[in-house]
Amino acid sequence: MIKRRLQRVTLQAHQVSSALQINSAIAITPEQRHYLCNVLRLETGAEFIALDRQGGWWLAKLCRDLSDLDIATVIDKLENNSELNSKITLGIAMPKGSNLESVIRQTTELGVRQIVPLFSDRTIIKSGAEIGNQKRDRWQRIAEEASELSVRTYIPEINTPQTLGVWLADLAKSTALALKYICVTSPDTTHLLTSLQSLNTEENFEIIIATGCEGGWTAREEEIAIAAGFIPVSLGDRVLSAVTAPVVALSIVSAFLDTK
Amino acid sequence: MIKRRLQRVTLQAHQVSSALQINSAIAITPEQRHYLCNVLRLETGAEFIALDRQGGWWLAKLCRDLSDLDIATVIDKLENNSELNSKITLGIAMPKGSNLESVIRQTTELGVRQIVPLFSDRTIIKSGAEIGNQKRDRWQRIAEEASELSVRTYIPEINTPQTLGVWLADLAKSTALALKYICVTSPDTTHLLTSLQSLNTEENFEIIIATGCEGGWTAREEEIAIAAGFIPVSLGDRVLSAVTAPVVALSIVSAFLDTK
């Protein structure tokens, strides 16, 4: 456990362009040097945890190369990390305005691995043409920042927005075993927690959750999702906003996985 | 169940200055008239649900008084509502900037009944003198709006900010049986969901939850809370922001109460 108390640093993409292994040298960026040496006042020989952006945690040691430059050397692979054992994907009908940003931030903290923004019958935006690349870059950046702040080892992938129909068709092609849930508001629907707890398996299935935008899913959408293997579930008896519902869903899934 | 599909209207404080009962007449405000008659196009004789701000739901019928003014008459008391069976209080060390606002909004959706903003060792603001009445009014208004949007029957009470010490001393004076949890980040702490599920009781205890600000509680604060009867619990292995942690805590508590 003590290893987990060490400082964690997420490496940049170029620092892990070749896979890390024990004895790999890592060239430290000026920002990392400033943070480790000036802010944290670590000295040569101090250990920290390097996160390789792919879920790997590496014990690294600050040292100097032959030219007296700060580098780090990988001294061990760490097995422990705080990621959930199951991959969780969130399909979210795009909420109004910039509300998707807080959803990306909060669900990233909670361990989401992939977010698929969806156009649905009730989303205001109906096609990708209305969303610039700049906005998609911004979403990915928010996921990176939130991932770093919450010391995740994965950075969630934010997909290109697509229609619910296209997403369901893509999922149907996948061979990965996944539990698929669509959050609905009809009374008497089984609660997501009850549904998860009724699973009688030790396996770590992938979990896919779909939440609606303001106004929820239409009956037609619920039907095509259920036909595609999604289980309708409730997040409780209260009316949740489009921004809160995915956070509640992820809270329930992560609490279930953490305690099972 | 069909009653719950009727339109719900939260009455203004002056409309419930005397307690409602069957056959009470309710003077409709111009805004309510506009909403019910023009937006929803309800006609005389149509039914709707009037929420009395105290947890009561009343079946009401639009009608006209002797002067031909729109009024409503209470025709029945409804027993069903979407409130949780337990009163939930959130004590939250005040997060930075205006972040408390999103916490108020999201935890109101999730059924919180009382929010106590706290000054703690690591909050930036240290005393009530730094917070204007205007801001406190704004918090209460946000709770009212969120409560209305999520069709709550209660409007959560936002307390005057106070120190953790004062709050703990006040709780110690209370005779109400309450389960008290403080969310901490130490490894190997029991998960909140596990702790709730280990309760062997059918009773609806009041539940009090304390979450920290950026940086969490100090060891001193955890100690005085535990000495005051709080149980330390974990919200999972991931690092949550001060804004997300209370939403996760409320998600877990409400999922537990909804499914027990």
C-alpha cells in the first residue's frame, strides 16, 4: 500500500511512444522537472509513480544521465491501481449547451473509460456537422485534465458524436460480452443497483450505460435499445437532470464494483 | 400510480400559510394560471398535484370562484411521493469559488433535505463574515429551483455556514437517532455502501454525511468527527473532487434506500 502514497505523474504521449519496461529511461519534461524538483522538492534518487496512459503504473526513480540532465529510470512495474475492474462505457444523449463538459469531468473522476455523445430524438443538436473539431478537442482535453486530477491511469476516450441508431448497430457488431443498461424513468422499472446485484457472476463484464438528455428517451428509442439487448433500469424515484443522471449511474456502478 | 403522472405545481409560501386540507381553496397566482391554463391548456375541472413545500401532495382541481376568478380546490390528500424515507443531511466543507452551487443543485435532485456549509481547516473561506446574505439567499433559491425541477415535495434547507466544531456540538445536543458518516480517503476504509448494507434494521434513521473540500479533512477533523460518533467511510478507490464527492455520497445513500 505504501507505494500508492508516492507522487503520481501522468507521462506525456511522446514519453511512452515505446512501451515502458523495467530499466527504461524516461526523459523528464521541463514541467515535470519543475513539479517534481521545485514544487515537491524531490531530490535525485527519489521515487515516484509514472502512469503510462494505458493503465500501467511504474515505479520510477529520479536520476541524472551522463550529461547531468534529469531523467527517470523505471525500477518496477506496480500492480495496484485505482481503476475499476470493468470497462465502463457511457452513451449520453447530448445535454443542452456546454453541460456535457461537467458530465465528462465528473464521470471521469468516477472511472468511466469511454464516453459516446449521442444524438437522440430529443437532443437539440442533431448531427456532427453542428459540432466543431475544436469542441471535440476540448472534450478530450477535459477528460485528460480530470483524469490527471483524479489520478486515473486511463484517460477516457471521448468518441465522435453519433446517432443512437449508429451506436447500437456498432455495439451489435462487437463480440465483447457486455452488460448493457438504458436508464429510463418509467415507474416500476428495476433499480440499476438491484439489477447489478442480481448478477450471479464473478466475471468482470464490460458495462455499457445509456442516459438520456432533457426529457429522456422517447418510447421508440427505448424500444430499439431494448431490442439491441439493453436492460431498462431506474436510477431511483426522483427526477434527475440530464447532467446528474450519468453521475448517479456511474456512482452506482462504481460502488457496486468496489464492494462486490 | 396514475395520479403521479398529473402536472405538479409547488405552491408559494403565502399559498400554504394555513395548512391545506380537503376542500381548501387555493388562490392561483398569475404565473401558475399562465402555466396551467395557457402553457398546459388545462381547463376548468382539470386536476393537478399541488405540493405544499412541507412534503405533502394534494390532488387539486382547477375551478372558478363566485367572482369568476381561477382558483383551485383541494380534493384529496395523496400518500405517494418520490421522497426518500430517511431525512438526509449533508455537511459540506465549502468548495472553492461558486462550486457549492452545483453541489446544492445536484444533491437536491438526489433527495437531500438539509445542507450545512462548513468552514474547515482547509476551506479558503474561514468565517461567515466573508459570505454575504445575498449569497445565502442565492443558495436557497438554487435549492428551490432544483427542488421544483426535480418535482421534490421538500425544499432542502440551506443552513448558515458554520465551523465543523460548532456543527458537531449542535449535533451532539440533538436527541434524534441518526447515522453519521464522514467521507475520508484513507485506504482500507469501509465503503459507504458496505457500511449501509451492514445495517440490520428496518427503521428509517436520519442519515448525516460529511464531505471535505479540496484536500479533504485534516487528521484532526477526522478525529473530532469520529469522537462525535461519525463513522469514517470511503466513496471508492478513485480520487473525487470536492464537487463530485457529495453527489456520489447522495447517489449511494439514495440507491441504498430505494432498493432496501
